[in-house]
Amino acid sequence: MATSSVRHEEASRSRSAEQEHLRRQVNVRLQELLPTAPAGGNDVLFSAAARALNGHGKRVRPVMAMLACEHVGGRAFDALDLGCAVEMVHAASLVLDDLPCMDDATLRRGAPTIHTSHGEDAAILAAIALLNQAYATILDAEAMRPATKLAAMRSLTAAVGFNGLSQGQIRDLRDAPDRRDEAGLMQLNHQKTSALFVSALESGGAVGGASPEQNKSLVVFGQAIGFAFQLRDDLMDAFASSKDSGKDERQDADKVTFLDLWGEERLRAAIEESLERARDAVGADRPLSRYADGLLRNAHLER
């Protein structure tokens, strides 16, 4: 029994080290992919974009893209540039979400939001520049076949556009309270959160040569994990301090969330159910499941 426990702990440390290695690869590659200001030129745009991209993020989406590639038999490193592109899109969306005309946030990842540190003009333009850099990164990725690049671009633009992040954000800002019922919030949360997870996972799988069946399982995994992450955010907004979350407190106080609809106990149970659905999709003892499980279990906000 003791030997089994030691082996389990060693395996857990080894997996954590592997995941941290992937995260470090992402951080290094992001630095390489982001342009710098020309000598003697105005560096405000470059500085704002760098601040937005190089904050203290966990790099969850790029790591999942790399793990998805490995999950279907590819090499995780081949999906590195794809993952970085997804992270650029995610960073751009956060910059826009924080603007005074949207969530009017002052903190992000424990630091001042980009519009408060660099101005609203630089924040908007940095977000646009990061989106374009994301697409350029996919087009230039040497490890991706042309057909895979096109599929990834199609997936990522869908996740950003009229049925993805943009639509989810405007609905979050403008939907009337009677539209924030269970079905409405399910769709809104998919657009705001799950869509980008799904894009990262299915595109990472495509880089690794996923079969149609494997692609379906990655999509289910992404939907389940995206929903769990949004529910976790509802909990954090209600119960975590800005010191713990790195964000402004009670940003959703005037909005109906799943915490309002379901209550805390059911919401926590739904996170567990989503994790179970994700594990069922790709296998409980696979790196993808273990990674997501660790992220969400560490953020359950024990009270």
C-alpha cells in the first residue's frame, strides 16, 4: 500500500513537471512571436500588447491544445504555435472585456488592466493587433499542413465571431434578465468560454492527425471543461477576494448567473458533473483529464 502511494505521488509530480514544461514553452514562444517596436519608434502599441500577453496567465488553452495533439498520437510541440495563437486571441478578448464600455475592470491577473495602464486607445488597438498576430501565427506555423491551417483558422474565427466570443460578450452586456434563464445562460457561456476551449482542442487534435471520432471526443471535452470553468468563475466572482482571483471583486453582482439560478451546492455539483463528462470523453487517466481535473479541483474555493 505504501509503495503504491509513493508511486502515485511520483507519477503526479512527473505529470506536473511535464505540464509546467509545456507552459514554459508557451511563455518562451509567445515572447518570440510578438513583434517589438522599431528603434526610435513609438512603442505604446507594442508595450500594451506585451503587457496583455505576458501577464501571469496559466496558459490553459495553449497547454490543452498541445495535450490534445499528443492525445491523438501527435507531438505536443507541433501544436505550440497553434496554442500561442489561441492565447493571443484569449488575451485580446480580456483586454476588450475590461474596457470601460464593457466590464469597466481595473484589475486583471493581479495587475492594472491595459486601458488603465496604457489608455483606452492603446488597449483597443493592441487587442486588434493581437488578433491579427494570432492569425498570422497560424499561417506561418511550420509544423501545420496547409489544410490544417485552414481548418484551424475556420475554427478560431468562428470562436471569436458572431456566434462566439463577440456574441457572448454583447449578450452578457445587453441580455434582459428574462433571457438569463438556464437555457440562455448555457448558450451564452458556451459562446463566451467554451467556444475557445473547443477551438483549441479540436485544432490541436487536427495538428496531431485526429480521426473523426477523436475529434468528436475532444469537442465534448472542450464543451464540458469550458462550462466548468465558467461555473468556477461564477463562484470566484461571488466568494473570492481580488487578491485571490487577480480580478475586481463582484463584477457580476448585477447579473443573473448560474449561482443565482442554482445555488452554491448545485453549482459545485455541476462542476463535478462537467469534469466527469470530460473524463468520459477522453479517458479518466489521460493527461488531458488529469490536467483539467487539477486546474478545477484547485479552484473549488473551499469555504
